[in-house]
Amino acid sequence: MNLKKLSILVAFGLLSAASSSAQEILEWRGADRSGMYKESNLLKTWPANGPTVLWEAKDLGNGYGSPAITKKNIFIEGEIDTVNYLFSLDLSGNILWKTKIGKEWIINYPGVRTTPTVVNDLIYVSAGWGAVACVEANTGKIKWSVDMMKDFHAKQITFGFSESLLMEDNKVYISPGSKDTNIVALDRFTGKTLWISKALGEKTAYCSPILIKLKARNVIVTFSAHALLGIDSKDGKLLWSHKQDSEGDVHCNTPYYENGYIYYISGDGNGSVKLKLADDGSAITEVWRNKKCDNTFGAFIKVNDYIYTSGYEKRQYYAVNANTGEITDSVKFDRGSIISADNLLYLYNERGQVGLFNPNGPKLEQISTFKLTQGTKAHYAHPVILNGIMYIRHGKSLIAYDIKNK
């Protein structure tokens, strides 16, 4: 074999190896935490009773966390008798195994708050009292675990730890929220501490962070009790913070980044806010804020020049001009969560109503609704859409709906 052919084969082999080892991350609100699911050919209207129910998986324990779904498994957490369990289901909703993670929150709104993060064959989960674990996807065996209360002297927060864990290469980030361990980076294969960030030395909030990848650095964006934080993911350095006007500390919504701007909504602080991020990620400048748009934990969706989200004090949904912060429409559909797929919005409110809406620029137009009847307790979870199926967690049940356009 000549040298040229050998070089081509070696290069091809290296490329194949790199492709096979590339990370596939499945997590909270989709692949990039935006709540925007890359689906197509979905139903454009629903029957009065809703789409066809494919199956209902019961006995998953109390919880409000969404599932993480791979090509062959569904992973979801649930609380049973004060304990957080990670469940593995097949794609028909049958339970394959469950693994005990740690003590779960039951003081108020008992149940799991988080969504598992799946990276290839490993699952990363956290429980309401601070247990964090890495679990083998095939077997349910715990590979390593830490306890944020014991190992990083985390402080108890009012509604329990609620962070769905963020990954970057070989790192997993956790938020104990003590005076000297605000944010911590762990080796995701061993659980070993890589760096500790004091940040502002505040208690953690309830936010699942995002990672903004820039040329100069990667920036972790998340909330502590009274501020939005920008952290250099390389070493944990605090780059900037955005203080909240309110003394409230319930900041649940994951921020969103697009084209140099960060958007966040906090019902317990500044309301809806747009920030300009410096090109190197080192600083922020406030562009606008609107305190009337005050979503607390239902998240938001940005479509072109408009943001769609729920209110909190006023139980309705809003359309907000992303350039000016002006509210351009409001719809009475109670308050709740929101995701998007195939150019439409999916709303799930606290009364158990599920709505299909059209994001028509400054207007939010209702298309179809139905009432969810299965499951238990409060309607707080965020729906997930994959391969033409809409999954909704309601307490101890996970319900799968066929929304594929046949």
C-alpha cells in the first residue's frame, strides 16, 4: 500500500473514532436548554379530547421534573417515601430499573424538581437535599456520588435543590450555594473537585444554568439567591453579576442566549430583562427590563423578535417585543410552562390544560386545548417532544401522546 493511501486510511480512522466518541447530551428542556425541540410534521390541530394517548407509566413517585429521552430509554426521577429514585423506562413506558439517589424534598410541594442529564452512557442527577450522582445508563449502578450539604456545606433553601446539572466536556457543574462554595466544577467521570467559585457567596437559587461558548471563553450563566451570575467555566472566576431589585430568592427560569444577548425572566426579581454580553464575555450592559412580565418557573420561548411566556401575578401568557421589552399581547390561559416544536407553542398550565398556540409575531393565537386527566397533584412539569411524541409528567405518571401528523 502506498503512503498516500495509508495516510487517507489513518485520517479516516481518526475521524471515525472522533465521531463515535463525540458527546451526545440530553437534558433539561432539550439539547440546548432552550425548550425549542427540532421536530417536524406534527399535528397542527388537536381533537377536543386531545391527541391520542399511547401509554401512561404510573408509580414513578412524586415529582415535577421532566424526562430525558434517548433512542432506547426514558430516564426520569421520582420521590417515594422521602427518597429520590432514578427510573429507567423503555420507550413503551415499562420500568426497567430504579436506583436510589438520596434524600428528596418533602417539606413543601413534595417531589423531585430536576431532570436527569444524559451524556452518552452516563446519567447525572441531583436530589432535593443535595445528593448528586453519576449513574451508568445500562445498569443503574452508581459510578460516583457527592453530597452538597456534607461535602460542600451547602445551605438549605426554601423549596429544595432544583438544579438540572450542566455539562461541559469532562466537567459537571453543581451549585451548593454556601459562602465559599457558590459554584463547583467536578470531573464528570470521577466526581473529583476541579475548581470552586465563591462568586457572591450566596445561597443557590433554583435555576438550571446555561453555557455560552465564545471565542475568548465559555461562560456559565445561572442565578444565586439575589443575582444573575456570569462565571468563567475554565477556573470559576466571577466575570459579572446582575443584582435583583427584590429581596425574593426564587429564580427558577433558565436564561437564554442569542446573538450577543442574554434574556432572563424572574418573577421574584427584575421581571423580564435583556442584557448585552461583551464579545469576550467579561461584562454585561442592561438593554431593557419589564417588571410586569414576571414568570417565576414556567420558562419562556423566543421566536424571531418576540418572547412568549407566562405571567405569575396575573395568571396569563404574554407576548413581549424582544427589541423593546414591550408587552404586545396577553392571553388568559392561566399560568404555566411553555415549549416549542414545528413552529408552534405548547403550553401546559397549572389547571392541567394543555394548549397548542401559534406564535404570530406580536400576537399569541390559540389553536387547540385539552384537559389532562391522568396523574397526581400539581401541574408544574415542562413537556418534552421527541419523534412525534409529546411526554407530560404529572406527579406519579408520565403520559405519552401521539402528535405526529399521519
